[in-house]
Amino acid sequence: MIIPSKHEKLNESLIVLGAEILNGIKKKGRLVEDLFNEFKVKHPNIHLDNFFLTLVFLWLVDAIKKDGDLITYK
């Protein structure tokens, strides 16, 4: 969900998901597909749309960048 509400599940929040994605790419860049597959193991109920919304959010706040096919921590 883009606009938070008091009924939103915390583990589905873009900020929480973003923090976990940043932890996954902090040491080295990752392919988007590999990152999603690893993320899907930890959070089986997360949809691809939420994952990409989280990546867009991280890119907008200048936390990640795209280097070729890799997503890297900025």
C-alpha cells in the first residue's frame, strides 16, 4: 500500500520492506530477479507489485541505484 493507514500490516509497509531490501544489497549489488526470489522466501505473501513499489520508493529517496543489471546500495 502506498498510502499508509492504521490498519496496514507493519511487515507489508514499504519502509519495512525497503529496510530489508537494503540489508540484502548492502554488501554487493544484486540482480532484481535474485533479490526478489530471496525476498519471496522470507515473505511468501508479498506480491511482485509491492516489491517493485518498494524499489521505486528506495530509488526516489536516493538509497539505491541501478548499475547495468545490478541494484546497488548508494
